Amino acid sequence: MIIEWLKFRVAAEKCEAFIRRDAEVWTAGLRDFPGFLGKEVWVNLEQNEVVFVIRWETREQWKSIPPSKLAELDREMGDLLMPLVECGEYFAEICG
């Protein structure tokens, strides 16, 4: 499994609408792709941050999403497209 980790800067007054639209656009759109396992939303109101933790079966499945589809989903966010301030990827490693 691999984790896609995204942090956005979101003004407090737009936070609820941003999370709702993201679920309608991005989460719904990602469900169509093989390997999508789920998504968690974490909010830090003091720092105006929203973090998405997206779980994928494999990196190859995640990265197979066509760039045109990613751009389409961004456009569908409309006025609630927020700046991405940090991103990363993590994979499970069995130690011990």
C-alpha cells in the first residue's frame, strides 16, 4: 500500500465547503480508478490546514491516472481550488 499525502491552506470560513466539494469531486472521481482504497481528511483549524491521506494499493495504480483527468477534477473544484502547500508519498515497510 502507498499513501498520497496532500496539505492545503484553507481559510476557516471556506473549510467546510472545501471539504464537501473535494468529496463530491476528487473522492468521487478517484473511486473510478483501480487501486483506490480510501481517503481520510484531517483538519488543523489553528493553522488553516486541511490534510488528505489517500490510500492506494500500488504506486503504479495511483500514477496511472491520466493528467487530463487530474486537470478536469481541478477545474471542477472551481472557486474552491485551494493552494497545495505540501505533498508526499509514503509506503508500508515491514520491519522487525
